[in-house]
Amino acid sequence: MVDWHRFSPSDFEYDFERDELAHHGVTFGEAVECFFADFEIRRNKKYLDRHQLLGRSFGGRKLKIIFQLEPRKVVRIITGWPL
């Protein structure tokens, strides 16, 4: 089990060719920023290997980010959208 309050990602992955974030008006930078601010993590109900991050970008924008946690604390961002 991950202690999300002490979690520090080592790197981020994202499929820029599919760019699901842009489809929802969110930048990759905003999605990454959410991991370094106050956030809440929930298990994804549909996909058990994914998580939901509810947080804010440094600019204060509320976002929901869907991600997978890969080995060595690599975060694979799937998609996200404004709340």
C-alpha cells in the first residue's frame, strides 16, 4: 500500500500521441503539478490498476487525474479533466 502523503514520484509517463488531456483542456504540466500540491487519491472503480487524483494545479485549477503507478514510483498519466 502506498503512503500517498509521503509519495514522491520519480518520473512521469504520458502518451502524447493520444493526448487525452488536451481533449479535456488540461495540459501535461498541470497534471504533473497536481502531484506536488495538496491532493486526495481514490481507487478507480472501473479499472483496479488505476487511481484517481483530485487536486489543484499551481494556478489553483481543480483537476481530476487518472493514472497508473508503475515500478520505481513512475506515474503513468492516462487522462484528466477540470472539476
